Amino acid sequence: MTRSAWNKFVKARDHYRRETEELDRALPKLKKLQQKLADTRANGKTGYKVETPVVYNCAIDDVTMKDDIRLILVADNPGRREQATENRRYLVGPSGKIAERFFRNNPELGIDFRKNVLVLNKTPIHTPRTIELRELCNMENKTGGCKITEALEESQRAMASILLEFHLALSSTVHEVPVWIIGYSEMKRGGIFEIYTETINNLYTHAGKQKYNQLFLFRHFSMNQFTIDLNQQAKPGEKMTESLRRIGTVYRQRILGL
């Protein structure tokens, strides 16, 4: 990165860290409710230990000015392995392994998943499964006093803003850095990440067409959905880069409208 790009990157990283710390402090009852969710999934037994209610991706602290970030990838929210104290990094579970394998099997993309990809989430709030963010909000409504619904919405606005900050910082390097938003089903109207969609639309409309055209939407890596969908939609003789751009653009237009 250039010195200018690095300074912008550090500013975005500091903003991101601040947002997660403030969100964590604002939700003192969150961990208890998350533990209840984990225990519920364990069928009457004690579930895994919830250690990090709001997860900052510590992998970003390992990035240096000499590193070559070629892609920003946005997943949903931190799961069981991501919130563990030993990790506190995004996409380190089964989905992350599938992502690693995809890039390893497609060397023409020139991307090492653990070296060249910056991973963000639509919210840093942990749940065992993304769909259980709804249940977390319902638990709040039953117990009262824990403003998770409002915090979840605000975290999506913050993470969308932070995405653009990183995107602008990295795009001032020698090459354009695209953004892959993975998992779009809950980004539709009425979905868990509807606020994220609205905010992305707003921010990127003002950022300009060039930046908007670098947004691509895809299916989840989980359960190999990403690869299966890509293989089903690939055209004979089409290069992988062309398939990804075409498919990612179609989904962007479908969900974001542009």
C-alpha cells in the first residue's frame, strides 16, 4: 500500500475496533442471552462457551503496509468458532475452509484467501447461526432491558460504513479492489440484513458508479452453496473471472437494484 492508502486503512480499522468495543459495552446482557441460545441448540446439555459476544476480526491487526489486499469479502456474522477467544477471526470454521479451498483450486484468480482477502461481516454480533439473530431479538422482547434489536440495526449501518472506508482506502492502491458480499438471502426486504442493504445502497450511490460496480453478491460458502451455484451458472468456454463478474453482478442488481 502507499502511505496514503495505509493511513486510510488504519483509520478504517480504528473506526471498526471502536464500533465493536462500544457495541459490546452497550449490551451487558447480550452474552447471557447468547449462551442461552447455544445451550438450547445443545438439546438440554450445556452448549459451547460464549466467550466473545461482539467479535472484532483480529486478523485485520495482522495486515501491514506491505501486504497486498486484493479482495474484500463480507460474510454474515460471527459463529461458534469465530467468537472463541483462541480465534476472534472471521471465517475460520467450515465455511472458511471451503473459501480457502475455492481460491486454492482457482489459482488464475491470483488470491490466497488468508493473505490477500480482508474479511468483514454485516454485523459483529455473534449467534450460533445467522438466522438466530432473530431469536436473539425475540429473547430481548421477552426479558426486556436489552436493546439488541436497535443495536443490531445500528451495527449494520456501522459495518456498511466501515466497508466503504476500507474499500476507498484499498482502492487507492495500484489496482481496483472488488467487494464480494456473501449470502444475500437475508438482505432482501424484511430480512435480517435489510438495514445493511439500505445503508450500502445509500453510501455507494453517493460514492459513485465506479465503486458501485465493484460490488458483487454471491451465495454462501456454507454447505458449498457458492461453488455449486457457480458451477451451475458457468457458461462453456467462459473464464472463471468472467463467470464471477457476471453472476455477482446479476445478484447485485437483483438485491441492491443497481
